[in-house]
Amino acid sequence: MLSQLKSVNDWLDKIGSSKDEVEAPRVSAETVDRLRKKIYEYLLTHVESAAAALGSGSQSSPRVRAAETKSKKVT
């Protein structure tokens, strides 16, 4: 899953900075940032849910909460 996340992150970087419209259409930085934030929030929510379902929620939850807090401060 981490390799897929890295691929998506690289793709977002590519479409956000592409100067050649034939290769990839140019997308505003705000749109890329908004999409990236939505993806991260979705992942944080579902990783926390999966950890809780597996019974390890008490160990993983504080780290997920810290990452979630950091992502919300960016806005």
C-alpha cells in the first residue's frame, strides 16, 4: 500500500508541476493540495479503523491522532 501511496503522490506532483500539456494537463496547486489532503484524511481514518478492528487500536491510535493533528494544522 505504501508503494501505491508513493505512486499517487508522485503523480500529483507531476500533474501539479507539468509544463507540457500534452504529457499531462496542468492542475492548480490548490487543487492538488486539496486532493492530497482528502486522500491523507481518508487513509488516516481507515488505518485507524483497521487498527481498532484488529485489536491494536490502543497502540496505533496515538500516532495516527498525532499525524491527523499535523495534517489539519496545514490548512
